[in-house]
Amino acid sequence: MFKMSFLQMRTNAALKKNKFLRGSTPYKQAQSFGIIFSVEDKQKHDDIKELVKTLEQDGKKVKVLEFLPKKKENFEFLYDFFTIENLTFWGRIDSQQAARFSDTPFDYLYYIDRESNPLILNLLAHSRAKCRVGCFHELESAFYELMIEYSGATKTLISNMYNYTKQLK
């Protein structure tokens, strides 16, 4: 599919061009968190909701963007989302929600998927977030400032991301 080839080229170009200042802010001083993920099932949705609640209880502002695959249910419609339909022939993601999200200078941006999604990697490549946190994938280190190695459930990944960033001083 040409769209995906063009998307890959745009993602690689964005990674090279993106010169935003990166680094980690001490957790206590961090104010804004972004969470991006692919919709999978109700359990993952509930785990994300729990993380949002925890971060908000810590006094953080949280924005969430989800990628909604075909034939998946958008539980509760709580969060902004985009779909494969937002990908143009030329490999550009045409979604105001996605553009607004990647333009937001979050202190931390959590990408909560076990398997990489090329559309979300494109948003990470364009992101203005100071510290992008995701699951360890050897070939994707350019997308992150902090990678978490884990095995098991999504809840474990979320817990590890939260605990590691909370320890940053």
C-alpha cells in the first residue's frame, strides 16, 4: 500500500527534522502529560482511565489521543481519536486532533502499546514533547527518550512507565 510507504518516508524525515529540546523534567515539576495508544479492548481502556485518574490526582494536566482501528469499539468516547481513514494517499495524517496532540509540548508523552503502530510513530516523530516514553523496541530508540522493557500485560507497562517517571528528580 502506497500510503504506508509514504507514511514511513514522512516519519523518517520528521525524525531527522525534529529539533525540539528533549530531556526529563523532575516528576514533581512536570505539569502536562500526553497519553497515546491504540484501542484494543475494554481492559486496556480501563487501565488507561486509571492512569489518567492517578496523574490527575498528582495534579497533572492530561490529554489522551487514541488510534481506533477498524472493527474496534471506541469505549465511552472519552478521548479524542483518529483512524486509518485520516491517512491520506500521500502518507499524511489529516486529523486536527492528531495535529493538535503532536504540537503540544508535554513534559511527558506516554505511548502505551506493546506492538508499534506506524501512524502513532509518525506522531511521535513530529511530537514537541520533552520526554517521550514507550515500550522497548530496539529499532525504535530514536522515537523515545525513555524506553521501558517489560513482558506481560498492558497494566504492567503502564505501571512501569508511571513508576520510572515518578522517580525522576
